[in-house]
Amino acid sequence: MTAKNGLPFRLHHHAWVVDDQEVNRHFYEDIVGLPLVATWTETDELLGAERVYCHTFYAIADGGALAFFQFADPEDAKLFKTQINFTPWRHIALKVDQEQQDALRKRFAEAGYSEPDTFTIDHGYCVSLYITDPNGLQLEFVVDHPDVEAIDAERRRTAHEDLARWLSGDHSSNNAWR
């Protein structure tokens, strides 16, 4: 495999620390539908101490994964767990088609999730279904607009000038699809 334009090939994985791997497994495998494809139980010397942990991976179609750590020592968990104030602007977005998004929405409802833990936003260029996992991590399941290729080409063509315009104080919208 050769890198295109020197760019990374794909996201290998995104990692997060969890308190309970089984609660996490139930959410990601049984509700979201991402299969558990690897569990590593390891011990490593890290930051001056021996750390014992379980590292799980849940597959996405492009070969990447969402990954999660649980530490055996509660003090390690406390040290490495990220406590960040919730914001919908910090999330992981995964591309799905309309059928997948509808099935997810149904599974979320059947599992007892409702607003504000799950909600939908029509951004114009895509429609996004959001859900907050048991660890406080927000996921976005995105269905692209039917004209996504033309929209993407336009945004690529004007990316630098749009950023410069916004940074100079012109905060008017450039989203003609909303």
C-alpha cells in the first residue's frame, strides 16, 4: 500500500479509557453493532510504573477501529481517564447510509435512549444521528447529502479563502445546503 500524497492511509483507531469493559462491549457490540475484533490484556512500563490493562477494539468497515482501555488498578484509571466537560462539538463521526442510520435510531430507542442522549441534526450537507456512550464519548452517525461529491469539491476549492474570510471577521454562513 502506498500513501496518497504522503497522507496517512486511514484512521487506525481512536482510543478512550473506560470504567467497565462489559458495559462498553454491550453498548458498542449489541446496540451500535460494531463487532469486538480484538482484546489485548497487557502489562507495560509506562511513566515510571507498571500498568496492567485490557485494550479492546471494535471494527469499522474501512479497517479502522474504536478502541478502549480499562486499567486493573483504580489509581491508573484515575490517572489516565479523561474527564472533560460534555460538548456536542467533541465527538467521533462515522459515515453510514440511510438504512444503517434508521436501524441505529431504532436500536437506540429500543435500548431506552432518548434526548438529550441521542438526537438528530440536519446540517444540510449531511444528516447526523448523535448518541452519547456510557463513557461520555459522543458518536455521530452521518448520512451524506446525495450531492456529496459536488459539495465536497466546492468546499475543497474554497477551503483556504473561507477560512481567511472567517478569521478576518466575516462570520456569514457558506452552507447553501441548509
